[in-house]
Amino acid sequence: MIVELETERLWLRAWREEDREPFFRLSRHPDVMEFFPNILTKEQSNLFIDNCMRKFETQGGWGLWAVELKQSREFMGCVGLNIPNIEFPFSPFVEIGWRLDKPFWGQGYACEAARRVFDFAFTEIGLEEVVAFTTVSNYRSESVMKKLSMTRDEKTFLHPGLEENHPLREHVLYRLRRSDFV
């Protein structure tokens, strides 16, 4: 069973077939994908959704949720928790991530959804810590991490999924412990 979460303005829900097209559109938008290694093809976009859906089954009903604006029922993107399939310098961990379409930026939606996800992570599944990371030049995403009262590690790290000289390889790491969540 997939857990679904609500906030005042948002519904974090299971993925639907009709989410594929709007997710593909946002995954092709150069601004949305500026700090990802590449813009997604239709096949890559569908695979991302398929992987999200599969992880809900293997992770006990939680993962990267599709996010919908309650008032208009518009698909906005995704926010949620993930256990990566590759080894990082700080593994094992659960990360929080977000990818919202550009019309929904700057309105507090990412923070609103993330706060609900943190509440779920700490109170309902009992995690002690959740991390977030992004490339060093992604100041918008890092700003969200700061607004969420996450703490930045002093040292950066090299993303193991990116080749040695990739311009996005150097990342910052933020953490939030259950004891620090308010």
C-alpha cells in the first residue's frame, strides 16, 4: 500500500499514468534540469517514474511521491524520500529530493512538501536522519535546504554517479536529524 501525504496546499500521492506526459515535459525543461547531468528522453522519464513506483513496493509504501496542487489538481512534479542504488561516501542513507516544474517555483511548495516528508520520515518510519545533496552551483536547491533548517557538511563530495571531469560532480551535503526537526 502506498502512503499518501497531505499539506494545506499539496497532495503527495501515488504516481498515475497521466503523470507521465507532464513529468516528461518538466524533465525536458532546461531550467528545471539545469543541475542534472542531462535532459531526459521520453524513455528515461518513463523509467524514472517506473523506478519510483517500484521503490514504493520495496520501501514499504514510501518514496518519491507525485505532487499535485490540491486547489487545481495540477501535477507539479515530485518530492519525497529515496534510497539510492549506488554507493556514496556517506552510505547508507535516506535522501530527500524534489523536482518541481518551473511555474511552481518561488511559492514555498518545495519547503511545504519537504516539511511534511520530514514529519513522515521522523515520526512514522522512525528515521534518525535524512540527507539532501546537490551540485555546488545549485543555489536554488541549496536555499531550500537552508530554509528547511538542514545543516551543511563542511566538506563537499564527488558524486559517484558522474564521470571524473563532469562539471556537476562536486556536491554539497546537507543533513537533518530527527532531534533537530521542529
